[in-house]
Amino acid sequence: MGEATEHTPKSADERWMRRALDEALAAAEAGEVPVGAVVVSGDQVVAVDRNRREELQDPVAHAEILALQQAARRIGHWRLEGCTLYVTLEPCPMCAGAAVNGRLSRLVYGARDPKAGAVESLFAIPTDQRLNHRPAVTGGILARECGEVLSRFFQDLRRRK
């Protein structure tokens, strides 16, 4: 899972993940858990968002959910076939399920989430053979950078308490 597919060079995956990292940093500045997401179709950004649970007081306002909703509105359809979701942290069960239900072609994530990851850490929702749709998955893109943003955020949070 850690390698880019031959159709999408690693450099393109890194480029879009850096854009997601920008959103994660913006989330951190706003006091949100620093996760950013970008939806891309071909070489075009369709949607960009970040965690906004505190801002919106919404338990489902994860970066992935907001970006997928935005992408569906922009495309004009809930089926996001041909789209790739880039997210800085391995999606949770809710977000992994949304990637499947949104019919994404690919899911690319940065850091693994051993506590809540539902792509490969705790569960393997996007690749579960029982489901009727399975996006291609690439994990570990800029994992170190993505993980450092999260580590810094939680270290700072602990210092403030």
C-alpha cells in the first residue's frame, strides 16, 4: 500500500499531499486537530478542506467529509468516480466509509493512525472484499511530515493544559 500506482507518479501524490498539509497547518492554527484533505480529478483540484469540528460544533466535520461534500456539490453528483482523495491522516471508519460510498477511484493518505485508522491500522474498510466498491489505496505519502504536524499539535496542547 505504501507505493504510488504507475498511473500516478509519486511526485504528483506528494504535490497534492503538500496541499493537504497546508490545510492541516491551517486547521492547527485554528485550534483544530490538524488534518487536511484535497480531492483531485485528473490534474484539477475539485475540493479542499480541513478539520472543522470545533468551528462548526459538528462531530462529523472531518476534513475528508467536508472535502467530499464540497467535491460532490462542485461536480454535481455524489459519485466521485475518477477522483482521488488526499488526506494527511489515515481515515477513521466514518471517513473510510464515505470514501467507499462516494465511489472514489483512489484514496491516498499520509500518516497511519494506530488508534482510529480504518484503512489498514485497525480496519481495512476501503479494501474489504465484501463491499461493492473498493478505491485503490496508497498510504504513507509524506508520512513523516504529516505525523510531525499532528505530534507538534498534541505536544503543544498538552503543554497548555
